[in-house]
Amino acid sequence: MAEDVLLSLEPKTLWKYFNEIRKIPRCSKQEEKAAQYVYDTAKKLGYEAVMDHVKNVVVKVPASPGYEDHPPVCLQAHVDMVCEKNSDVEHDFTKDPIQVRIDGEYVKAVGTTLGADNGIGVASLLALLEEEKSFLHPPLELLFTVDEETGMTGAFELKGDFLKARRLINVDSEEEGTIYIGCAGGGDTEIYLPYKKVSAFGKGLSVKVHGLKGGHSGVDIHLGRANAIKLLARALYRLSQEQKVGLSCIFGGNKRNAIPREAEALITVENSEKAMEVLKQCEEEFRIEYEGKEDTVLIEVKDAEVKEVMDVGEKVIWLLMALPHGVLAMNAYIEGLVDTSTNLAVISTTMERVEIFQNSRSSIVSALEDTRRVVEASGRLAGAVVEQKGSYPSWRPNVKSPLLAIAKNSYKEMFGVEPKVMAIHAGLETAVIGSKFPGMDMISVGPTVNFPHSPDERVHIGSVEKFYRYLKELLQKL
């Protein structure tokens, strides 16, 4: 049984809570049961807990004897998860538990996201709560936020009196032995292109790009993985250069912060045999282009009944070709750190319009806004309606942070090596929390989680135990 496997892992208390969390529906914006579980668990353990108007939860833990005069520390995690699955997997995220398995040194899910991001973080805080009398610590505030993955709603809705602490340890980073002290800001662009249906011509085909790895649009963007929407657009554009193409509908991606793994379109063509040849050639070219970055690149073509096509199908293909995707600039001072990127994340077709969602990131305010303007201009040139909501802030690194100094020394004392100190090209709630609570000294730590936001997500078992021991030791130093 998967449950028995998890309960055999160390640290037992942490994995016990992760095993419970994996059973609770907690897709972003549908995580109220997970928030309630955290609240009820804290109450059951005898601690003061407060839930706010959006279901953020804060748990107050008194200081250990002798630590009463130490400044309080906030430990923070988010309760929601990205819900992604492979197309051939039957799984209802609104009710089905995440099925897990052990694969060597890792815990993985079966065809879905695992939810280690940030379920391991939530489990670690609940384990600390249960075991807090076994180690020394200052006054603690355990903060559990909602809807981190699709807008950081919980962090944005925090009120100024919800926290007293001005030292914060976020447990949502994904590389054990690394302390993060900064992150990118970001913002979404929504593009809406209205259309009318006209009678179809020629032969109907379903064209699907799949088999890609996907991944987190911030953490994994530098890996140069393929974007299924872009590949589909390239294939359709190439086909349209050979013969007339009609576009009936198009879909791809389903999360704004995930690189699309699959995309599909219903089209019509004048000559289906030649169309198959062109698409097969595209598949071979894409495989060569992404060799070493993608294990498989598949273009699946099937016959389909198509009675109507869009009157703006050509514009949709052109727009998808024009929209940028990927790394736009690297940091000049921190090796391997992306400064600016953008992700062509989601496309869908309603009865009235084509909807495109793009997420852009940067650690530089002006670069972020310029990238969003490029996306906006592309949409407007195609005659689309473009909406851009407010962006979220970046977290500027503070290498002179007192909390960072203690965290570095504690890690070296425990493990005999210096931890890496880095910034991350992804949005962390620390940026928003820091803007809400001026003077907050912050770091982010966590175990090793690979391929978050995709069904390949996995968490390294040994790193979880190491991270948890470090967290307890660090609290004793504060």
C-alpha cells in the first residue's frame, strides 16, 4: 500500500502529515479543505489558530522556556498545489487521493503531479508543531497561505495585523543545501480574439503535439524545453505555407505557471496526404531540434469531422508564431540565473473567442513591463482584446541579512559545507509578504523537488530528512 510506504519513511511525523495531505483535494482555488485540515490539526494539538477571510491560517506557538525574549519567527508554506496529469491517466483531483510510489531515492506520483510543492513544506510545519516541545525555539507563527500557484491570492490578501514576526523562513524552495534570498516578479497577459464560424472546406484533421516534459515556467525555463503550443503553431504555419488551412478550434496548456506539454487543434486541409507528409517532417525536425532536452516529441494526426472553421484562423496561427516564449535575458552577476523570461502558457477556444494566457517574469521592473508590452502589442496587432492585471513584486536579495548569516553558519556547522546562496527565477510569496510587512528579514529553504508542476514531479527522500533536521537546528539558533 502506498500509505504504508510513506509511513515507513523518515522523519516519520513529517511523512505522516504528507500522507494525510495527499488525500485532500487542494488544487489552487479549491484548497479550502486543506486549509481547514491545517486549522483543525493545530486546534487538536492545543495551539491558537486563526483563519482569515480567504482561509489563510496562522498558528501561534509560544516560545520554549528561556527563549521568551527572542524575537518571533514566522515559518511559511502554501497549501495549494498544481494539478496536472498525463492525458491517459484517469484521476479526479476534486476527490481522488494522489497515488504515490517509491522510485529509488525518490517519492513520485502515478501519472499526476505529486504535490510535494508545497505539500512537503506544509507537512514539515505540522510536524514541527507536533514535536515543538522536543527542541528549543523562539515564539513561532506558522503561516499557511492559499492560492499561491495561480496568483498568490493568499499572500496578497494578508492584513497588516496578521503577523507580528519580522523574521520569516519560507519552506517553498526546491533544492536542499541552497538558501534563496531573492526571486523574480511577474505578471499575466490575457489575449482574447473574437471569431465567427464559416463553412469548412476540404478534409478534417485532428493535430496533437504531445510527449513533452513541460515543467515550471520559472524554475525550468532555462532548460530550453519545448512548448507544445509553439510547436503546434509552427507546424500549422508550415502547413499553411504549403496549402490552405482552416482552423476550427485549438487548445493547449492548462496552467499559467507551467510550460505546456500538450496542444491540439482541429483543422481542415485541401490535401490530407500532403498535410500528413508535412506534419511528419515537422515532427522529425522538432525531435532533432530538441534532442537532449526532450525524450519524445510527437505529432499525432487523426481524421476528424470538421463542419465549421474560424474566420480568423490565419490570424490565430500568426499570433501564436509572434508571441515570445522562453528566456529573454540572463543575470550578469549570478551564473545560471535567468533575469527575464516569458511563457506562452494556455490557449483555449470558446464558442465566441480564442483565449490566450501568457505569464512573464523578471527580477527587473522595467524589463518585466517591457516584456508584457511586447506581448500586448502582438495581441493588438492581431486585432485582439488584451488585458493585463497587476503584476506581483520581486524580492530583492539582501546579502547582509542577519537571518541569512545565522542560516549559513548553522548549515555549515551541521553538514561541514557552505550552503549555496541564490536567487530564483520564479515568484515566491516572500516578495509579496515582504511588501506587506516592511522590514521583514527573509530566507527560503526546502528539500530537493524535481520537475514541479508536471507529472514527473518527484521529491528526494534523503533531502527531506536533512532539510527537516536543519530546520529544527536553525530555530534553536534563533
